[in-house]
Amino acid sequence: MKTSIVLLALIFLNTFALLSEPIAGLVNGINPWFLVGVEIFLLLVLYLNYQLKELSQIAKIDFSGIEYMPTERKDKTQGKP
């Protein structure tokens, strides 16, 4: 969940840097295609994060329904000296 929030925040900030006029002065020397590439990379990382999270939930094994029933060992010599 934390990773998703960070990725969404980075995607929002990157999009804001691409589309905002006041921020354009700060990123004036940066090539816009570099920012577009970073945006695409962040979207891919977000997609992979969601997929891996779903994969880990699918691969999770639940042992809560298994009941342990110990059995006594029945030796033929048990109880005899």
C-alpha cells in the first residue's frame, strides 16, 4: 500500500511538472521527452506493483482449516515389561 501511494504521488508530480505553466520555469532546462519517459516508467512500475500484489495474494497458502489430530503409537510391546 505504501509503495502504491508513493508511486501515485510521483506520477501526479511528474504530470504536474509536464502540464503546469508555473513549474515550466523550474524544469526549463529539462527535455520534455525525458519527463514523458519518466512518466511512462512510473506507470509501468505502478502496474507491476499491483500485479505482484495480486500474485502474492493468489499464492498465499492458508493452513487455518487444517486440523491436527495426533494419534497414539500402538506398539505391541507397550505395557509389557
